[in-house]
Amino acid sequence: MQANLYMDFDPNSALKVAIKAAQLAGRFLQEAQKSEVIIDKNSRRDVKLAVDRQSEKIIIEALTQESDFSILTEERGILFEKEGG
């Protein structure tokens, strides 16, 4: 019989962590609207703005501080869970 990998998963706790991360990034993006747009990379199909990368970093930091979930990001790809976490 296989162990249930999700026994300790608390969806309410995970939702709170996600909301906090989104709010932090949202506040950053609201402030960034007042600044000049900086393009990090521009290819035919993809424009990468500095604020995109910075807001993603804020979200990743918030999520990894409070959870051990793997994260799939737009800019960096898959980030695996913490070692020994």
C-alpha cells in the first residue's frame, strides 16, 4: 500500500501563502508603474521586462520562505522544493 503524499497538505495554509506572495508582488508592480519601463530582453515572440523578473523573484522568495512546494515559473522554469525541507 502506498503512503498518501498529501496527508499533511493543508489547502487553506497553502492558499494563505499564495495570497501573501501575490499581494507582495502586486504592491511592487503598482509602485513600478510610476517608473520607467526597462526591457531586459526583446525577441520576436517574447519581451522580458525588468519588473516581470523582479515581481517573479518576490513571489518565489515569498513562496519558498513559507512552503516546500516545487514552483513552475514563467521566466525561470521549474524550481524544485527545498533540500531536506
